[in-house]
Amino acid sequence: MSRILLAAATALAAALGSPGSARASGDSDQMLTGDVVSAQSRWVRGGTAIVTDSVMRLDDGREVTVRQLGGSVDGIGMIAIPSPAVLAAGDRVSAEVVIARDLSGRESRLVQHLWMSSAPDGGVSGATGGTLMPFVRTVASRTHAPLAWEANCATISFHSDGTTHVDGDGEFAEMEAVINHWNDVIADCSYLDLKIDGRKQGEVGLDGTNLVIYREDRWCRPASGDDPEECYDPSAAGLTTLFFIDDNDSDRNGAILDADVELNAVDFAIARDGVTNRPGRCLSEISNTFTHEVGHLMGLDHTCWAGGDRLEDDQGNPQENCDPVDALPTSVTEATMYNFQDCGETKKSTPEADDISGICSVYPTAADPGSCFSPKLEDKGCCAVAGSRSGSPTGTLSVLALAFAALLALRRKKKK
């Protein structure tokens, strides 16, 4: 079976590779191999986003700086799901980079893909033997604290532009239905209430608004005065960005502060019940893709490991290896939080037992905080040095990639 990381399609490779969709504006790709000697995270975009600049000492002796979305600054972390793990001092890597420029014309080398020399062995863990299917939680990249909302609610806003791929206001009605369905399936065991806060303008960033936005012109985060355009993997149908407390000295460690969802209307045809105004592309059903992304917004991670830092499920087992798919149990492949989907797929529209168990374990009715409030956004500092790796995700900075993402065959080609 052809698969794509909740991004897209079973077969339409041409649609996944549409011109410009995975490239920042600028020059051609470069491949760099060497050791990371330092890594530093900092705020950009007026304090609404974090990037990490890493210095690589290449095998020919040169030192170059590469840039990635995400990191941790003065106790606040940022994760984009999906994307490569953020580098840390001591890493040995090969990095595919592209040159991009901010609105002032300054150049940066943006990391597109990473190959780590110290990747896990990738073995498939044994069956759990329990009656409940395992679930995986997203964790803070530096402190490894599990992420969750502090209040008994999370409020979601839709970008007022919506998408032209669906007639009328159909996309808004479908997204509301997804949120209501999540509320219904967790109502008996969880206190968390997803609320809808209407339609707004805005952009992705730490601003207290949990925004859902369709990207139709370019599958990229637009450039700003101090930050270049950051383009995403064209095989990803959606991407969720989380901001959170990432500080062991804080009693709020792991608290989610902001969550934004971007949906790929460049490489995919956004569809409602199989109907779209952009025929000929791989269909990304709103009910399927958005249900998965809302799972990320609530703190759930992918059910199998496809690279980067390898997490553990609720039973202490490492994530199953996504490859080979034939070796995966149905508890992984049938879950809403499974990393891959087919063109036109709808089965992720209904959360499965592990997805529901995950939310009810994180937000159990008995632990209801009793109030719905907006997260308090911490003061943002200047910069922070990334921690070194020691073979564990703990103490590292990562940009996690949790979107529906690409045909496995396509991903294999890129890594050859």
C-alpha cells in the first residue's frame, strides 16, 4: 500500500512534487556533512517564533551556519510537526539545505532534510499484550515533559480566508464537525472541551490565538523582516506548531501556550466528502486530515517512528518503526494518529480506542481543573544555547514533524 505522511496521496507523485512547494525562495539545494559545534535558539518575527542557528564544521574544515524552525529560549519551546529534529552540539549529520532570504535580503541556509549518524536501530518493539492500544504523547524537546493544556478547554479559531477548494463555507462547517466529534468521543472520560472562537485574520506564531489556516499560494511560512520564507515538505498535508513551557524549574513545565495548524492546499486538493474544486490532485479530506491535526493540538504524537527523536508510548515501549509497514500492528496503522494516509482516505475521521485513551489519560475527568482560561504567555528572552545530546531525546532541542506526510516511496528516494 502506498502511504504518505498525513499529507497526501497514494499515487500522485507529480502532485506531491509541484514546483516550489518544498523550497524556500532562493538558490539550489546543497548537501553539507560534518559535526555540529554549537547551536543557539532565538526569537524572530517580533517574538512570535523561535529559530535555531547551528554551526557545522564540515569535513573540508569550513564552518557554516544552518537555520531551523523551532527550539527553546529561556524556558519556552517551539515544535513544528512535522520537520527534522533540531540540531545540537555534538551531532554528526548530513544536511540538505537551501538558501533563502528575509525581506531585508539577508541570506540563511535553511535545513530541508537531515540524516543523523546516531539514529536509533529502528527495530520493531514487541506487542504490548494489553487490552488498550498504546498511544504516544508529544514531549518538550529540551526537558522531555509531556505536553498538555493547563485549563479544561482549548479554543480554536479559523482563518477567515478559508479555502477556495470547497464551495461556500463548507470547509468551516466540516472543521466544526471535526471539533464537535472529538468532544463527543472523549466526553465520557475527559474534561477537555474544544471550543470554537469564530473566524479571524492572523498568522502562525505565539500570539495567544490557536489558528487554523489553509495555504493556497505557497506551502510555506511567509518571510518577515528578520526571518526568511520557510517552506515545508510537499508530502505533508498538514502541519501543527506548538509553543510550550520547556523549563524544569517551572511548575508549568510542559504546559501548551499556543497551537497553530496549517493545511496544505498547494500540493493537495482539499475535499469535503470527496468533492473539491481542484480535481486532478491527491485528495486531502478535511475530516481525515484535520482530525489528525487536532490530535496534535491536544498533545498526541504519531503512533510510529519515521526519523528524528524516538518517543515512547504510554506503556514505556519505543514507538514502532514505520518501516516496513507490513510488520506494524493494526493498533498503529488504524489509529487516527498514524503518520500516513492515502489519497481520499477518511478512516482517520473517527478517533480509535488508542486516540481516545490518550486524551482521557492526559485530561481525565477526575482531574478537571475546573476553569477555562487562556494560557498565560511567559515573558520572552533573548537567546539560549541548545543542550547536547546523550542518546536520548531528553536535554535536546527538536523540531518535531507531526503532520500527515509523504509517500514512503518518495521519502526513500530523497534519502538515497
